[in-house]
Amino acid sequence: MENMRNKAMAKWNLLLPAALLCLASPAMATPFVINVNFTGGLTASQQSVFTTAANTWMSLLPNYQTGISISPLTINAAGVNIDGPGGVLGSAGPNSLVSSSGFWLAGTGSMQFDTADLTNLETNGSLTAVILHEMAHVMGFGTLWTSNNVYVNGSGHYTGANALATYRTEFNLPGAAFVPVELGGGSGTANGHWDEVDGGGSATGRVSALGDMQFELMTGWLNSSSYISKTTVQSFVDIGFASAADVPEPATLASFATGALLLLCFKRLA
């Protein structure tokens, strides 16, 4: 019996290197990395908010899907003088695109804000939520939906499979055929955000464990106590990202104290 055991072990030892070689060979997923390049006009404390936002998105979306080959996303961030407090907040979005494994992804992007508005947002506690929101647009939320065939402009119907499946569960809407997309608010708001009551002043009736959709970060108007829904995270999976094994629960911005209602349609980004 002992000899038979030794022969069996010897055979396993001979096979083990080949087995390890097979296990070690699958294609590796490319990490999702955001490099923020500060090009002027931002204080040290404001720069730290951009860093916090980048780390948040990288923790929720640590990789691209297997097979995607792409360099880190570089975002040029700046504070500039535009028109003083109120009015135009700035602009944010992807500047160049990369096609890989059937997806269109942001290769570079920019985020530019009026320095007067940055000061006010920082003072009232809204800056982190605003930077998170706009960074998501640079990454492709709303800006690369049509390129990736998950949304038809003007339809109001987001149909990406991962976000839709999550939306049905998260918001207890098992029969939903699409995730509603905002059609109000004009250019800069319509077709690029989750649907909300125009102006953001009342509840939608679509409620998750973290609150009404009114308070979701990626609607067109920012309310206090914003949160990042699992639906939003999965919408990035629809356009080429891979989410963390499980989204932190709660994935909420309560600690960011977004303060009083901020109307992004009033300070609309281009």
C-alpha cells in the first residue's frame, strides 16, 4: 500500500508543474487607473478632493474587463476664471477615445471649473460630490453610452444589461424594461443622467435601500446626502469596466456632507 501511495504521489508531482502552468496562463485584466494632472488654479485642498474622487472610482471599478488593453486614464484638472459665482460651473468629459475588445473607452479627459464656484462648493461641503459626478462623466457615464450601444439619444431608455438587471433588484422594480434616463433640463443634463423630477426638488418614487433615486449621485441635479447606487456602478460594467467583487454597503456619500440642494442645471456643465 505504501509503495502504491508513493507511486501515486510521484505521478501527481510530475503532473503538478503542467497544471500550475495552465492555471497561471489566463489573460490578466488591465487595472483601471486614473492619473489626475493638475494644470493650475486649484488649491491643495481642492486637489485632494480630486484625488479622493479618483480613489473612490478606482475602488469601485478596480479593473477593465478581461481582454481590454488601455493605458491609465489621464485627466487634466484646472481651476479657471469664467464668470464668477453662479452661472457656468465649468466643463468635464473625455477628450480622446480608445477602442478595445468591442468597447469605446476614455483615453484622456479634462475637468475645468470656475475658481469662484470651486470656493463656494468647498465652503458648503458640495465639492466632493460634484467632482465625483463630473469625473464619472469623464469615465464615460452618459458621455459614452451611445458609443457603446446601451442608450439611444432621446429615448430615455438605458438598456445596458448589467445596470438594468441591478436596477430591477436594487429599486425593487422586477418588471422594468429599462433604466429611466433624464430628458429634461436642457443640453448638458438631458440624455446623460438617470431620470429625476425636473429641478430635483421632489422624490421619484423609485427607492433603493440607500434612498430615493432623487438622491443618487448621477441624476441631473445634486441633492444632499447623495449616494452611488449599484446601478451606477454596473452601468460602467456595461461599457467595459469590471466592478469590485461587492460594492461597499452602503456606497454612500453621507460622509461627504453635500449640504443644501445644488442645481446642476443652473450651473450646468458643457
